[in-house]
Amino acid sequence: MATKTKKISSLLGVFDKVNSKYLGGLCCAGIQWKKMPTKEDNIILGKADFDTRIISINKLLQHPDVPDFVLEATVLHECLH
């Protein structure tokens, strides 16, 4: 079971950490929290928009019960697009 840690307050901070640690700073995009539609069997955690070069992260990931690694993995996944 994962230990809960203090939620990282800055989405830009998460982006910078992931981009530096895993991508050598090569991901050039903006990042934002965004409310995304959810359905019972489908929750979109993040989305990369190629036209605007903006990564949107579902506001659900701001919940204190969501482990930091889930947010970080989602940001990394979207950076890889």
C-alpha cells in the first residue's frame, strides 16, 4: 500500500519534475488543470492538444486521496505524446 504524501500543489512543479527527471527537459508544452467529462466506465485523466501544445490534466487528480505518483505518471504519459 502506497503511503500518502502531501499533495504537490503546483501542477507546473509536477511538470518540471517529470520533464527534467525522465525527458531531459525536452517536453515543450504548457500545462493546466481542466474539468473533463466522466462516464461511469471511462475517466480521462489527461489530454495532450497538439495544435495548442497544451497538456490538460483532469481536476479529479487534485483530490488528496490520489497518490502523487498517479499525477506524475499521467503528466509523463501526456508529455510522451
